[in-house]
Amino acid sequence: VGCVARDLAGKVAAGTSTGGIFDKFPGRVGDSPLPGCGTYADDAGAVACTANGEAIIRIVMAKTALEWVRARFHPM
């Protein structure tokens, strides 16, 4: 589950929680607690990801998505 929010001053924030995966390896860390991977926010916007955590971690998906927005790629 992910969410993004903007306050009255225009500041943004992102948050992500995870239900985890069934039969995960002991000690496995998901993408949600890794800044830039499953959750990221800066002056360009905010991103909360959900899907396959391993793939999200490999490409640092949330931060990469905002870099594309900053480069003027349309998010849709």
C-alpha cells in the first residue's frame, strides 16, 4: 500500500507499507524501507511503489521515476 500527499504549502511526502511476500528468505529487506526504491519524495514530486520488490530495488524505481519527471517525461 502506498500513498502520496501534498500539504497546503505544496510540500509533498510519500509513504509505503508492505504485506511482504510468502516464504521470503530470512533477513530479506523489501523495497519499502529503502529510500529511493519503494518510496521517494523531493521538490519534483512524490512516488510510492508497489509490486515486485526485487525489481523495484534493482532500478531504484521511485527516485528514477522522479528523475524522468524532472527531465520532462510525462508519467503516463
